[in-house]
Amino acid sequence: MGEEYIVEMRHITKRFPGIVANDDVTIQIRKGEIYALLGENGAGKSTLMSMLFGMYEPDEGEILIRGEKVKIESPNHATRLNIGMVHQHFKLVSNYTVAENIVMGMEPVKKVLGCIPVVDIKKANSDIRALSEKYGLAVNPTDVIENINVSTQQRVEILKMLYREAEILIFDEPTAVLTPQEIDFLLEIIKGLREKGKTIILITHKLEEIKRIADRCAILNRGKLIDVLDVAETSTRVMANLMVGREVSFETEKKPADFGKVVLDVSNLNVFNKQEFQVVKNVSFQVHEGEILAIAGVAGNGQVEIADAIAGLMPVRSGKIVLNGEDITGASIRERTLKGISYIPEDRQNYGVVMDFTLSENLALKNYFKEPFCRKGMLDNRAFEENSRRLIEKYDIRSGQGSGTVVRSMSGGNQQKAIVGREIELASPLMIFVQPTRGLDIGAIENIHRQMIAERDRGRAILLISLELDEIMNCADTIAVIYNGELQKIASAGSLTTNQVGEFMMGVRQKETEKSTAGKSEAGKEAAGKSATGKGTAGKSEAGKEAAGRSVTGKGTAGKSETGKEAAGKKVTGKGAEEKGGGEE
Amino acid sequence: MKNKNKIWNAVKIPLLAILCSLVAAGVIIALTGSNPFRAYYALLQGSGLAPKAAYANYKSMLTDLFSYVNYFTPMIFAALAVAVALRAGLFNIGVSGQMLAAGFTATVLVGYSGLGAVAAKPLVILIGMVVGGLAGALVGFLKYRFNINEVVSTIMLNYIFQYVISFLINTYFVDPVSRQSVEVSAASRLTLMDTQAGNLKIDIPLGILVALAAVVLVWILFDKTKLGYELKAVGFSRSAARYAGIRVGRCMVLSMTISGMLAGLAGVTYYLGYMGSIQPKVLLNTGFDAIAVSLLGSNNPFGIIFSTMLISLISKGSTYMRSTAGVDTEIASVITGIILLFSACSAYIRHRLERRRSEKAQTAKEDR
């Protein structure tokens, strides 16, 4: 062997009821490398890292840290071993400041009157500031968490690890919640951490990120380790095929669209949220049979509210929604479902499924009240079972105990497959897909796209709302771009480039005067979106890093690095977050 | 096979909790200087589940058993009431108040009316359901229309019922000797008191038949009906239920109405069955104990039968336990408390058990 590993996990096996999450997995991680864990949803990446972070104990196998065999009993123990983890869902106290969140549990203490210990917040602030500058993280210690955006919150999480002197940093799907510009910035930070000698483990299913920053990559499939690859020598296609276990195509094949009659006609739609803030402004569009109309936009610009208003979950202030020639503006949710709307909501765990229902109960959530499930108010269990068995088979929904599995115990990807399958099976003339592939892996994404296009070819009208430009460019026949609640542009997909869509998304109205500023952020976007084509990406990220580095040198301009990097996007995101918080009330 | 396993899984934790608490309570009894085995046996004897050494005239083990059934019938209804609301995500703390309202109304309208038994008894049950249902519906409506937390409104309604009704009793219906409400007519009683059977005089509770029917109906409601599916969906996730097109407000009102109806039945089987009169200014503990009984029975209608029988057994047998085993009646409350405490810890116990199982698998592997 000879080689020194900082982390070794040998022959790890972990079982959960009905499922083997990790099956004899061995990984060895060198000090100072970026090691990616790649795999589909439910492949066992997060479980493996949860064991390294002390949240679970492996059923079999051993863990070695710096060559010493250890039994990691708790996250606190992991922290003492210099292991840190940034979770997918941040664990921050939202009304505390950045510094308070970071030092919590190991606050610097000073003695008042020589005996009464109190938290030395001044020292905490200056410590955090110094730490933040050292790693180029650009956070302001005195900001309150609820006032800063998601990407800054993530940097606070990173600082939390660094403050605890973590040497081994685990990132669980760190880019899932970020915009393309923020992703660029984060990846630069991660590279910077490697240069400072940290070891980084990156859990992800996004190939282009791995290609951009990782040194080596372990591929997991259904709990088993498939291969460990040198990223520089492997193409993304090979990685994707290994991960999914079969050939995948990046480009979705589709026939030219064949529009029929108008199915959905939305005119002058105005929607206000609970805070009386206008989130949708005078929006009008039509979706035809056999058409995929995609609404592109940065998160929180009113696109989700449009979907909610059409599905009846949000009241309409004024305007008209017409489905197949029938005015449904005032109809109830149930009436709309019956008249022909399928809806795959953005928030799948709070809306799409009842988490504590079984799979078979959830698969009938939209039609349990109809034959054959229900006769004269009585339910027929066999009909539920049969429906569930058919959908599980058809949509490849994987779960521990089949129809009887409680949905809460299923992986997010399989929950989504269940929702997509259920909604498609309704065979509604109008199908609304909101972020249908968020958090899913390539195999599942490809699958959902194929199903969506198949439905289009069957003559359904499809309204697709997505934050992923790739998805929109790949699937849409018509693209509508929304900014700040207003539709900026509706055009057929062929007539718009990714760049142009991006400009409309930023609210920059495609004018020569603004080209120079907008162009730059677009380049970044392009790089993030279009995977591993290479050259342009590398050049751009270099520039980005420099920008980030520079701004951190001066304290006063610490905030600026963000502004510079994220350009127009920042304003929009901040606002989006605010609206979203309000909407949840 | 699979089904059996499922039942075993649901039952084993409460069983373990009960076993642990009996051991713990046994230690306490031993510390007070009595024999725990004798004390427990006395509990069974007092409830007619084991023969006593001697019986008075017209009494036997059978009379004790019937009086035990008579005693726990209201609790089955009350625990079902709690369970129905809980399944739909609502917390009905007002079972006692709803019991009182239903019991009082039935007492005044039927108990003092002089109607014949054939008309009176069904009418009492009907009035109990209607009044309890209305009281529950009010809470559901306040929640749905004005978003008033059901915990607050039920507690407040408890006070209102308690004091308004005790005012009415003290003003119009008080029995000057017992200082309770005047006893209801035998025709309207849901328990046939002192019925001669052979050489025995037995209290025959008719309410238990209704209670068992209610258990089956509640089970059917939640396991087999569309409404039950909707109520459960609302209980688990209001947002997802709304997304599915379920009318959430209607479900909340309905579940509180059903819960109230069951509480009303608890009221009439208590005040017009077990007791026969109402003590003013006293709110029964039944409605509060029912929360714990329901939890001990895992909110399952059939589980509730057993948890009700267990908890009632302890309080019912406590008098006999004092007289024969010399254990204070207060110890009975201690045992009940310990059982409920342990069953409340059941989530933790389950976690420990699973952890130990995985550790065992680990050591077994290493040994090999």
C-alpha cells in the first residue's frame, strides 16, 4: 500500500428495514484532495457520509481516520476528529447573527468583574471576520441569518466547520439550492479550501461539478461501489453510464411539435400573496395540445404562484383562467382536477404526497374518491393495491416494502417518481410540471423528460416551470420568461438562445447598452448550465476566482465580491427569498 | 403472516411498557410493606376477574365483573373520542365538558320525563350523540372559521359547561340530601341496576354493546371509508390534503363532530348509566385520562378496548386491594401514572430496542 489515507472506510455495510443502503463499500481518501461521491438518489451516498459523520453506525466494516481505527459515535465525536459536514438543509438559528451561529457551543468567553463568564461577542465577530477573509468566504459576522440569502447561509455553514477546525469537509449536495452564479462562487471556495490543505468530500449527482473541481470520484449504484475514477481521465459520459448502470443520452430526443387547439388560456392574471404583495402581474399566455410551454425565471419571480393559481391552490385577484373553453377561475381544487389538470408541485413533501401515508395510499391521492377505489363511500383495498403495483412497475418506483412502504421512508427521487407517475396516470389534458427534476439524478431526469415529451406527443398541453435553463432549452416548444411577476417574452424555443433567455431572466431587456454588463454574467451561466464542454468554463472560473479573491482583501468591500460575482442575479434572489418566506406563513 | 407480524409490532411496545410499570409499581408496593403479588391479585379480584374469598348476599364474581364492565364503558367512548380527533390532527381536550353537556341534557329531557324504557333508552343515546356532536362541531367550526386553536376552545368550553350546568343543577334539579342532581328514572338508565338473575343482583350495562359497536364503526371509518381516508390525510398533512382537493375545513369540523358524538355517548353512559346523577361543579377525570388511554392503545380502536380495560381494572380494583392487601388506594393511581409514563416513553423504548438489535447483529458477526 504505502500510500497514506486520511479517511478509510473499509467494507462498510449498512442495512435499513427492507433495503441495503451500503453493501460492502470501501473508499480511501487522500489528504488534500476533492473526492466526489457520485450516484443516483438512494444509491447510498448520504448514508455512507452520515456514518462518517457519526449519525449512524455501520452494521459491518470499519472506519479509519488518519490510519487509526475509530468508532464514530456522534456528530460531536466526528467534530473532535476534525470532520465537518454541510447538510443539504442548513442547520442555522434564523434569528441569530452569523457569528452567533458559528460560535454556538464553543463561544469565546470573557469574565465580567473577573468572575462572571459571558460570551465575548466582540471577539467572536473579529474571529469570524478573520476566518472568513482567510478562506475568501465573504460573510458579515453581524448579519442576521434570516436577512441573508441562501448562498451566504451556506458559507456560514462552511465557516461553522472551519471554526471547529475541521480538516475533512463533507458537502452534501451543496449546489442543489444555488443559482448558476452562486454555484460558480461555491466551487471556487471549495477549490480554495483544497489549496489550504483541507480534504473535501463532495456528495453530488451533478457531473459537471465533479468534472470542474474533483480529483477523484467514487461511483455508487444501489448501495454498491461501482468504481473509483480519476476525474481528469474520465469523460462525463462514462461517469454517467456507470452511475445509472446503462447508456444515457444528454440531449432529449423529440419530434417536432404538432400543436392542436388551445387547452389553457390564461389572460391578465394577477395574483397577490398573503402579505398583499403582488407576485404575478398581468400575465397572459396560452398552451395548446401537444405543446410544452416552459416558464423560465430565477427562483421567486412568481412562476410557482402562476402554477398554484391555475391549480386552484392560490386565489386569483383578477384575470381569467380558461381550460378547454371553460372558465375555471373560481373553481375548487377538486373541480379543476376533475376537469383535467394534473399538477406536480414544487414542494413535493408538503404538497405532493402525504408523507405518513403508504405508497399505495399516495398513489391514489388524486382519484381515491372515484371508482374503482371507492364505491358508495367505502374504499376497496384491492383497487389501491393493484393501482399501486401497476404504477410501481411502470414508473420504477423503488421502496423498501412495496405498496405498504410509508412514503416518508423513501428517497426523494422515488417520492418524485411516485408523484410524476400518479399525475401522468390521471391523463389530464393539462399537465403542470413545477421543477419536476429538482434534486434528481441523471437517470431519473432523463426518464421524467422522456415521459413528459411522450405526454406531449399524446396531445396533452404541458406547462413546465423550471429553474434549470438546460431543462427548459431541452424540452420546451415555447419559452416564456418571467421576471418580477411579469412575462418578459414569449417565443418559440428555436428562436431564442440560452443567452437571450438568461438576459430576460435577469430583467435585462436585450438592449445594446446593457450588453456589456449582462454578457459577463451570462457567460458564467452558460458555463454552469452546459456541462463539461470545457475551455470557456475554465477561463471564466479563473476570472471569477480572482474577483472573489480581490474583494475580500478590503474589509469594507467584503460584501461586494458577492455583488460583483452575482451581478443582477443577487437582487432578484434576495427578493425571491423574501416572498417565499411570506408565502409559507 | 405479514399481518400477524404487523399486529405484534404494534402491540409489543405497549406490552413492554405495561410489564415494566408493573415491576416498578411492584417495587413501590413492596417498599410500603405489602406483598405486590397479593396486591395485584386483589386488583383482579376487585374487578371480578378472580374469585374473592367470600361474597355478600346476592353477590358473586359475576356481579363484580358486570360492575367492572359498567365502570369502564364510558372510558371506551371517551378514548375513542380522543382517538378520532387525533387521527385528524386535532386535540380534543374537551371530552369531559362534552360528556357533561350531553349527560345533563339527557338527564333533564329524558331522565326526569317519565317515558317508558323502550322509548327512553334509545332517546338518551340519541340525545347524547346530538348534544356531544354539536359541542364538538362548535369547536371544529371555531377552528375552521376563525382559526381558534381547538385546545384553547375546548378548555374554555369545559369551564363554561361545568359552571353553567352546576348553576342549573343547584337552582332547579338538586337533591337536597345527596347534594347532587336528582337521580334519573330507572327507565332512562342505560344500566339495568340490581337486576335479579337467579340468586344474584347484577348491574347490566347496556352501554357496552353500543361501545363495542362504536369500536367497530370507528375502525371501519378509518380503515375502509373515503371519509376516513380524507380525515387521515388532513391529520397527517393539511397542505397535501388541500392539494389533493380534500376540503380541509369540512374534515376538521366533521372529525370534531364525530369526536363530540363519542364524547356525548361517554357522557350518557356515565351519568345515566354508571352514576344516575350529576355532581355539580365537578368535571370528570375521564376525559383527560382518555387521552392517555387512547395513546396507550396506539389510537387504534381495538387497542383502546384493552388499554381501557387495563387502566379501569386498576382503579376499579383499588378499593378491594386496600381492604385485603392493605395497600392504599392512592397506590392504584401511582400504578396508572407509571404505566402512562412508560407508554409515553414508548418511542424511546422502540429506538433502544432497534439499536440493541443492530448491535447484536454486529457482535454476532464479530464472534464468527
